[in-house]
Amino acid sequence: MSDLLGRLEDAGCNKTADKVMTILLDCNPKQGSQCEKASLIGDKMRKFEKG
């Protein structure tokens, strides 16, 4: 994930990188585990898609 955030920042997409980081912070970082706050993440993703 750090590669994705780095690429977004390198491309000048700092606002998008911030939104992605906020979404990632709300999820459990363990690989293969489900996000404990699925509804919160869903709401943030919908806002992210709208721009």
C-alpha cells in the first residue's frame, strides 16, 4: 500500500492519497482480515467515488 500512496503523491495527487490513507487507517491492517468498520469504510468509499 505504501507504493500506491507514494505513486499518488509523486503524481501530485496528494488529496487522493490523503483520502486513501484515511480509508486504510480505518481497516484492520492484517492481511486477509476483514475490515471491522465495513459500513464506515463503505460510506467513505462512496464519498471518494463522488469526488
